[in-house]
Amino acid sequence: MIQLPRLRFAHLPTPIEAMPRLSAVLGGPNLWIKRDDQTGLALGGNKTRKLEFLIAEAQAHGARTLLTAGAVQSNHCRQTAAAAARNGFECILVLSGNQPNEVSGNLLLDQMLGAQIIWTKRSERDHTLQKAFDHAWSAGKRPYLIPYGGSSPTGAAGYAYAVAEMMAQCGPQQEVPMPEWVIFASSSGGTHAGLVVGAKAFQYPGQIFGISIDEQEDVLQARVADLATKTAELMGVIESFSPAEILVNADYLGDGYGIMSSVEVEAISLFARHEGILLDPVYTGRCAAGLIGLIRQNTFPKNSNVLFWHTGGSPALFAEQYRNALI
Ligand SMILES: *Cc1c(COP(=O)(O)O)cnc(C)c1O
């Protein structure tokens, strides 16, 4: 396996904790949680692992500015802004949606972290991003473009190495048994692709199971398989991946991306009240709703071990569009 260039600013390894009260309340398998909400960079989250590799690549290209795009409450944009500040880059964020009247949640943090924000309509965001890149380039800012969600092969590699980290924390010599399932929120696919590459490379014996946040099953399977194949190639892992081997559940898409309904509210409330753990309205709340739904359908044998990989996002709990719906 090739050792890719990497910076070190994430707090790793993130802890794995038991969730005995939540397990008892749901009456299903033993639940564990891997705390990638605690990766340490400006309130943490899964993008931090990707950014350790992405920023090393940006430095190798002689870049001085990080440019990326996302939704108004993007956790990826907030972590990119923080990683830029931490490593001496300027940061430009292209955010799609309407500029809200009140600055809250991740958007507040983007501004505190010093990012320049460009607003665009969702339908025009690729075009606006290209224009922002060209403009920054001609202004001598040496921009480096980070794709949506940091989900290039370079970013996804962060989650391949994370499988080795998890496996070192689990097993007969450890307090945590090796989980039969790893379950997590999957959207732009980088986390998912990295995990499946890592599972192959490090011979993880269980299942890597993504809960889709905003895509139909076949779309996400194809995206993850393609990205996993490219990530494996980049890492020097001789494997290719087909869509059929990517495990996805797309039964919890609800009314679409970022639209919180009663199932997410219930999941967020159960994690908060029984384990003191904060999820988020867009990703981990939906993934947890999926996990709870699957437990209620008896998907997992009673004594099995299921690891919920917390991917972060809690700043969005304080966003104006969500906070009043949560209590
Ligand atoms: C971005 C994000 C995800 C999805 O990760 P992808 O690699 O884009 O699939 C999940 N959870 C949170 C909190 C995120 O911010």
C-alpha cells in the first residue's frame, strides 16, 4: 500500500464508546459509537479525516487558497474553512441556497473562521464554482478546488485508513468487540468509498453499511463503487468494486436533503436523552432514524454488535431552520 502525503491535525484515534442505555431502550443488538464528531477541528466531523490528505495535496500543488462548495449548513465547508485557517490558506466557499436573514449554525462558524462566501443558486453552482476558481486564479491566489464533500480519491483515502484505526480498537484483546456491522450516513460517497477500500485492504470481517441521505440506492451504489475503485488505485490496493457489492439502504430519504421530519427528531432525541450524544438534523439524525427503523424490523441478531460511526454535524442543530423543531 502506498503511503499518501498527509498532514496531522485531527484528534485520532477517535474513541469508540458503548451505548448500553440506547441498546436497552431499542431492545436490539449491542450498539457502539465511533466518535468522529470529536475529530477536534472546529467542532469536528468526518471531513477532517479527508482534509488531512486533501490539504497535503493542496500544499504539494503550491496552492494558497482552498475553494469548495456546499449547502448553507454544510459541515464540509465549515471544516474546510477551519483547516484553511489552521494551515495558512485563504478559503473561498460557494454556498447554494438563499442567503438567510439570520447567520446561524455552520454559516456563523464559516464567517468566524474567516472564509469568503459566494452565494449561488443550486442550479448554477458548478458554473459559479468554476467562475470563482478562474477569478481566484487570475488574482494570483493559487486556488485548489476541493470537490463537494471532499469526496475525491485523495479525500476518501482518509476513511480507508480509519478502518485500520477502528480495527485496532476492537477485538478479543480490547474492550470493544469487532462489530459485525458498521453503519453511517452516506451522501457524496467519500466516507463510504474509503470505508469499503479500508475494509478490503485491512480485511475487516463485517459489513460496511451506508444509510443514504439523499440518493436512490442504485445511484449511490454506482457513485461509491466508482470512487472506491479510484481510491484503491490511488492507494496501491489491487481491488476494484462493483455497485452490487456496495451495501446501501435508501429507505430513509424522507422529503429530501436537509428536510427534517419526525423520524429524525425521534432519533436525535433518543441519542440525546439516553446517551448524552448530539446528532445532527441532516446526516446523523437521518442515519440514526435508519438504524432505529432497521432494529425495529429485526435486521440485526440480538447479540450482534453494531457500530454507529458518528460523522459529526452538530453545529447544524443551532441553525435557525432546525432548532425550534428539535424540542
Ligand atoms: C458530509 C457528511 C456526511 C456524508 O459524508 P460523505 O462522505 O459526503 O458521504 C455524513 N455526516 C455528516 C455530519 C457530514 O457532514
